[in-house]
Amino acid sequence: MDIKITALRKARYDDLIQKYENPIEHACDVEEGDVFFSRDGEKPDGLCESAWKSMEFFVKELAKGGGNFYDGWMKDPRSAMISCNDGFRPVSFYIEVADDADDKGDI
């Protein structure tokens, strides 16, 4: 089963970056609106490892036909809202079972 992963929001906490993070040139390529597709619970190309580790359980469960996480947490039981674990610039991802009508491109 194909799972659609959409980056809905990307926050940035400049005060925390300034205070705690060592300067780095490249941190995160994900932008709001980016869409990734997972086939059968596999990590999509282009999705960072940190984000994948945060959502892997949910993607794999949805790909196996599971869902209804935490007894009704989401309005759509075949979905999840997960943030990556970057405390300086977290990205919120909406994870859902892909509709056959979605343009999946090359997954």
C-alpha cells in the first residue's frame, strides 16, 4: 500500500539556534508542501533520516492496513500527524494512505 507524506509546516526557532546550535551550513531540505510517497512502508527517496525515524512506525502501520492510532487521535483513522525530531526547525508531516487518484510520480 502506498502512503503519502506531506510536509505541512516548518518552524524555525532562531533563539534556540543562536543559543544552542553549533553553526552549520546545511540543516534541512524539506519545505512546506513537499510530498513524499512510501511504497509498502519503505523510506521515500529524499526524506531525511531523522524525519523518517520519527514517522517510520506510523508509515509502516498504515502500509499494513493499520491505523486508528491512540484510539481516535486523528479525524481520519488512516492518517497521522508527526513532527521530525529537529528541535531547532521541526517539520510537521501529515501521513495518510494514498488515494489511487493521487499523482504518485516515481515512487
